[in-house]
Amino acid sequence: MHDETHSTPRAEQTVTVRFIPQGSVSTVKRPKNVRQLLQRLGIMEETALVIRDGQLLTEDLPIYPGQTIDIQRVVSAG
């Protein structure tokens, strides 16, 4: 007998990314960590802040399915 409670729906294998302050939203197939998320989005690590639940994340921290991640681009004013 197959137990459905242990299977993860396909939609749960993604994370939601909100780009701040632009307000755009994207869904990304679940990356393993912050570094992989930025790579998949084509964003250089030095050019963005990655935030989860109000906490700044470093590149090595894991990201889990179903989470919402905010990305704020860093702009240098010269």
C-alpha cells in the first residue's frame, strides 16, 4: 500500500523568489543553497542580498522547498 502522506508534491520542490524593490516574483526549482539560487538566476553573489524571514543569508546556507526568498540587488553609488 502506498502512503501518500510521505510523498512531496512536485510544486513543493520549488522556492518563491521576490525581487525587492521591483516587486516581481519568480518560482525557481529548488536550489540546494543560496549560491545555487543566485547562479540559477544569473546573479553574481556580490551584487545581491538574499533574505529569508527577515534574516540575511550567506551563500552556503540551505534553502528548503516551499520557502519564500527575497533578493535585493546592491547598488553602488560612486
